[in-house]
Amino acid sequence: MKDIVEVGQAPPLGQVPKQMYAQVIRQDRFGVPTKAFQIEKIGVPDLEPDEVLVYVMAAGINYNNVWAALGIPVDVVKARQRAGEKEDFHIGGSDASGIVYKVGADVKNLKVGDHVVVHCGMWDRDCPTVKAGTDPMFSTTFRIWGYESNWGSFAQFAKVQAHQCLPKPKHLTWEAAAAYMLVGATAYRMLHGWPPHAVRAGDVVLVWGGAGGLGCQAIQIVRAAGAIPVAVVSSEEKIEYCKSLGARGCIIRKQFDHWGMLPHWKDDAAYAKWLKGARAFGAALWEAVGERKSPRIVFEHPGEDTVPTSVFVCDTGGMVVICAGTTGYNATLDLRYHWMRQKRFQGSHFANDAQAEGLNRLVIDGKVDPCLSRTFSFQEVPQAHQLMYENRHPHGNMAILVGAPREGLKDAPLA
Ligand code: NAP
């Protein structure tokens, strides 16, 4: 067989060429995505015994590879070299759908030809934490595939640990199947992974960024549990979208101006002003719910700008669960109310196998839609990330076609 095949022309099942096309980031190109990513020919990687090689049909776009492109906050190539890896490049991509082309010697749960979606949680199976049966998300070996690891989905072949593969929902296109797992499984752990604050029927859940990647998944997971999602958005035009996913009501955050870190409690005037804004937001929340019922769970990711309000509106005995600090990392709260009202502030990061499976089950059952907004060609990996970098990306989640049929997407041949 040829050493390399055209993008979109699958080699015979189970036959792996020596080389592949990949969208590659190198240290001397770090910068905006349109500068950092370039298509190169790279040798197809060898497998460890617990790994499989996936022929990538489509890949999902996430913010982590904007960071990889910039080389900020972490130079991912340097970080891996320090850990002993030899490659001087980064092939990103933390979401994929595809076909298994090769399996490692120890792999029992997969065979060549299986159609899979890939979750991005990796860990060392020999780590004592993992071996002890503790949540592998607490292992020091935990890494995000296609960001903290190399050999992600922005290439014809991706190298993953077998446990990362789950059945592809049959009703979805390859591109829709590649779009949801990272954000969906993260949202699933946030909403179901922190008992006793797992979402229950009838709970009100406040979801920040309801039309965003995480938010669109969170609204649907909350609705699937019989609970009441209320979404926060920045503009009127996102309201219908969130309602179509199941939000009972929406709050437009631009109508308030009390954002940012909490003023010092000794600064009476500033604190009173902040409190007025937070109370008005709380009133808007009750209006969106339709009754004076506060959220048992607040689904947080904006961080510094919104945490004070999230903690304020959270119900007595409720939980604010957070997986990012998009607007900044200083989380401030008034401890007097925090302890008296016995609230919980919980960090959360991606998901373990069971949680990724839980989310995939909701997708297979048609209870959660991937919310694919726009599909790009393989050549457009830089442009898709550039849109995200400039916060001009559409609602929901974006994907790129790698091996999948490319109707409507015209690319020049690469070989
Ligand atoms: P996204 O699609 O860009 O959505 C984020 C949403 O946040 C936007 O739609 C925006 O909605 C809202 N937002 C932006 N600025 C805001 C502000 N100042 N105040 C309140 N809301 C604001 O991104 P995403 O995929 O949902 O990811 C969100 C964050 O979570 C990112 O930082 C990402 O890296 C992180 N993340 C972490 C994990 C993890 O495992 N730890 C997993 C996935 C994502 P409006 O403008 O409509 O309000």
C-alpha cells in the first residue's frame, strides 16, 4: 500500500500507512491559530499494549487547542519533553469519532472495524490510585488527550487508550458524533458526579453560558433528569436556542453590571451597590423559574466575574460547581453567608469512564443532542480555532471532517 493516503480516502480496513497528514503545532509557530497550525506529513505512531489506533472520521474543536497554538499558559511540547517524550511537535484534538484500525496486545474491549467516539481522559493503568479503584480523575497521571498528550484527532490517525473509546451513537453523523464528548462529559460530571448534589427531578439549576459548548450540554442533562434549567446568556437572540434545548427561562447578563470580584465587606457603599445588583439578578432568576425557588446547583465556568453572584443566588445547602475561570481565577465570596447557609463550592474537571459512558447513553437515547453548529474541512482547523480565539464562534459545538465524506466541503488534494 501507499506510504500515505489522501485525506478522505480511507485505506482498506485495518491497513495502516507509514505516514499521515496532521495539523501540527510547532514551538517556532506559537501564536494565533491561523499561524500556529500547519498541515505536515508525520509518521503514524506505534501503540502501547493498552492503546488503539483510530482512523479519524471527524474531530471536535475545543478551546484547549487555542491555548496549545498560543503556547500559553503552557508550552505543551516543552512540558511533554520534560516528562521524557521525544516529539518536538503537537498534534492536538481532544474529541473524535472514527473507526478502530489497529489494537494493542492487551486490548479486549475493541476490535478492528468498531465505530467509536473518543473521550479525552487518559491515565496510567499502573498508577496506584487507579489500581486501587479510586476515581482516576484524582490520579497524578491523569491527562487530557490531544492537549496534554500528543497524537490527538487533528490527523488521519489518532492514538488513544482503549478505555477512551465508546460506541458511536448510530443515529449521528460522524461530525455530530465528534462534537459533544469533551463538553458533554464535563457537564455530566459537574451535574451527576458530586453527591449528594447530583441533579434531582425538580431541582432548579442555573447554567452560565447556556448557548455555549458546556452550557448547551448542561441544559439538556438537567432536563433529562427532570430538573429545571435556567440559562444565562448575553443577548436576546440566544434565548430561543436555550429554550429549544429545555431551558425554562433565561437571564440576559448584559442587563446587570455588578460583575467582578466581590467588594471588601468593610467598604459599605461598594458592598451595598454590589448587593443591589446581585439581588436584582436573583429576582430575575425567580422570574425565569416562575416561582421563588433558588438553584440547588449552579453550573459555573466564567469564574471571577460571576462566582460572587453564583454563590449568592445558590440555595441554602446547595452547590456551586465550577470547571473553569474564563474571566479570571480569583473566586470571591462572603463567608458569613457561605457557612450560615451551608453552601458548597466544588471544583470539577473533565470526567471518568463511567461519567463519559453516562453522557454517551443520554446521547444514544436521544436525550442529549451534540448541538453541532458548524462543520469545517480538515484544512480549516486553524480557522475554526481562530473563530473560537476571537469569540466569534457560533452557538453549540464545532467539528471538522477528517476521513468522513466531504459533501459540500471542497478542499484541494494534499498528496
Ligand atoms: P464557549 O462555547 O465559548 O461558551 C462559554 C460561554 O460563556 C459563552 O457562550 C458566553 O455566553 C459565556 N460567557 C463569556 N463571557 C462571560 C462572562 N464575562 N460572564 C458570564 N458568561 C460569560 O466555551 P465552553 O466550551 O462552554 O467552555 C467554557 C470554559 O470551560 C472554557 O474556559 C473552557 O476551556 C472550559 N472547559 C473546561 C473543562 C474542564 O474539564 N475543566 C471542559 C470543557 C471546557 P454568553 O456570552 O451568552 O453569556
